[in-house]
Amino acid sequence: MLKNGEDEFPKIKIRNFVIKQNAEELTNRFNINFVGVAKGVCADTRIISTMINSGIKTIGDSRIKNLKKINKHFNVNTMLLRIPMISEADNVIKYSNYSLNSEKKVLEKLSKEAQKQQKTHKPIVMVDVGDRREGVLPENTIQFLKKVKNLPNLKITGIGSNLGCFGGILPTKKNKQILIDLVEEAEKELDLELPIISGGSTIELKMLEQNKLPKKINQLRIGEAILLGTSVSQNREIPYLRQDAFEIEAEIIELKKKPSKPQGKTGKDAFGKKPEFQDKGKRKRAIIAIGKQDTTPKGLKPINNEIEVLGASSDHTILDIQNTEQKYETGDKIKFTPNYSALLKAFTSNYVKKQYIN
Ligand SMILES: *Cc1c(COP(=O)(O)O)cnc(C)c1O
């Protein structure tokens, strides 16, 4: 029989009060509109409730399924973050107030659906200012806006950009200015009002801290900073936020001293890669019952920093515990702080128990 609750592993502990602290710190510290991004926790309703109670007025997610859930539980503005599929246009209109867009064909379909549902939808047009993920190129933006600005039941409400996600391009005054110039041009030449200039994600906070983000950028879409207090693409912990909202715990199922180098003829590992190992002699190792089906094991940072994560297969993660003073036994639990990828996967996995701590 399966046991309930507390003693089920692997588990993820959720300190909601930390998420609250982070969200409040951001909304108090900066004079800008934040969209709280929920995809890292699969739009977990308790966490969204915390974001809303901390003063966040719009919730964003990349999946319609999550937006549907948000709509069911909350009376809050929602934003679809991933540019929509034509095949989901009806639900985009149904479940989101705002969506990010870069294709005329998609906007035409959204317009049709909005007419059908007798709603007004508010697209934000994405501009690719250099990262080379979604967006219209700057030189084509005015022409694009001209073509879509009069689609019935759509009110083109702003322009936005995304950085750091594909090309690893960082925000600068220069690439932010592109958005501002485009808005001014659109207002002058197309008589189109664009009240929202949506800068980007967690990666933009650094400029905001240094007072370098142009004032006209009036919205940021923030997930990682609120949830984890980090900015993974800048490899930094955000100093005025907390990093301990989440903790993953897994149980030791084997504890032995073993040679660090595998022995025998080598093929490929369980995921088709050829692993390489340094010979460090015999080392104390632990296997814990968590793997790639539960999280991103390489994205787990042991709270005991003398432990090293060596690698993982779908259900096992191997740790080197040679250097730790602590005496571990089989059955003990090891605690980790997840990074964004490990967090997202733990929330997506059916196999990870969630435990909320207010
Ligand atoms: C995920 C996402 C965000 C939020 O990114 P974080 O790094 O979690 O702050 C913002 N905008 C878009 C388009 C996204 O896909």
C-alpha cells in the first residue's frame, strides 16, 4: 500500500512564504508592472494565489492547459507567453486576455475566434531584437503592425521582446531602445497606441537594479526570480531575494565504497551518450531514488555542499559522498536546491510528492 504525505519520496518542499517574500520584494522595490510567470511550477494554484496576494496583477504561462486552470480558480488577467498555435486559437481567446504574437496568420485566426466568442483580445507583438527566438525583425515591425492593427476584435496593445533564452543575448540599453523607437514610430505613423512595452524576463532585472532600464519599458514577465531568486543565464543569485523556496528530498537506496571508474568494455549509457570518468580510486558513493523521470538531476545542488552529483539514469542518481563528514546510512534523505530546469521537471513529474509549508 502507498503511504500518504510526509514520508513519501522523492518530494519537493514548497515554502510559499518565501515565494511571497520574493514577490513582495520585487513589487515594492521596483516601479514597473510585473507579470508573474507560472510555468516553472506548472501553474500550481497555491503558488499563483501567493503571487496574486503579493500584488501581482497578471499571471503568464506558456501552456493553454495551465491558463485554463488559472481561469477556473482566479479572477486575474492572464497572458499566454508562447506564441500561439493556430490549432489552439479558440482556447487562447477563451483563457487569456493577452498573448504574445509574431505571425499575421495566427492573429487573423485569433481575430476570427474573438469575433465568434464576442470578446476583445489584446495581443502584444514580439520583436526579435537579437536573441533569434520569437519575434518580427525590427525593420519589418511597422509594416507588420500596419497589416494587423485593424483586425476585428483584436486590440494590439503593445510590443515586447525576449532575450537570453535561445541566443543567450543579454539586455542592453541599445536593444531596449529598439522597442521604444518602434512604439514612437507606430504612434506617429500608424496612429496606433501601444501602452504596453514588455521588456522581457528575469534577465532584465539587473538593468532595472542599476537604473539602466529605460523608463518607457513598463512591463517585465518574471518567473525565475520570484520562484528561485536566481538568474540562471547570468549565473547569479539575486542578492535581495531568497533562494530557498524549494527543496527536493530523495532517499538513499544504496551506500557503498566503489571504484570511481566503471569497469568493462564501454558502450553508451541509458541515454545514448558515451560517459567519461576520471579515476579517483575507491570513493564512498550513494544512490538515491530519483532520476531523469523526476527532475533534472544535474540541476540539483546538494544543501550539504560536500556532496557531488555524479550523474543519473531515469530512476537513479549517483552521488559522491567521500568528502562529507556526515555519516549517512541507507534510508537517509538527501536535500537539494533545484535550479529552474530541475524545478520545472519536478513539478511536471507525477512521481514527485509535493509538500507545502505555508
Ligand atoms: C518563460 C518566459 C518568461 C519568464 O522567464 P523567467 O526567466 O522565468 O523570468 C518571460 N517571457 C517569455 C516569453 C517566457 O517564455
